[in-house]
Amino acid sequence: MNLTISGHHLEVSPALREYVRTKLDRVTRHFDQVVDINVLLTVEKLKEKERRQKAEVTLHVKGKDIFVEQSHEDLYAAIDQLMDKLDRQVCRYKDRVQDHHPAAKRGGGAPTEAN
């Protein structure tokens, strides 16, 4: 799994990088078939006093890209909310891809008794 963490108008500190890495462990624990993850952390300056922190994740799995973004006043809160969204989407994707029919029951059902 390749992990890329980058910042836009922001210097990504080692503490911030480690925080994102630990939060992503929860997602990769649910679904281990992740090819690569791109994380973009952004600081948007809307007005002089108002600053919005934004976090985006593009998670590439086999056959699909999952994109999630979240904004908040605090970057750590934005990352927390982002990981919650990403976790829900990954679980939903895993549930869709997973085969819900056991192989033992594919023989056409239970055998019937002949009289």
C-alpha cells in the first residue's frame, strides 16, 4: 500500500503525518485490499479572520476510487470526521464486493427424500 500525504498552503509536520497514519489504520484494518491512498490537507483563507481547514482522501482499491473530503475550523477535527466518512464508505464497498453466498449451499439447496 502506497501512502502519500501532502499539504496545500500548509507544511505537513511529522506529528500531523503520524496522526493521519494512525487514523488510516482503522480503515485498512476493515479492508486490506487497498492499492494506494492520497491524502491532501489544505488551509483555505476565505476572509482575514476566518480560516477553513480541509482534508481530502482518495483511496484506490481494485476497480474503484473512493474520494472523501471534509472541512472544519480545526484540521484534526476535519481529519477525524473524514476518517469516519471514509470508514463508512469502505465498509459499504466491502459489503458490496463480498460474496454473501456460501459455497456449500450452491448445490441447488438441501437434498430431498424420495419415497
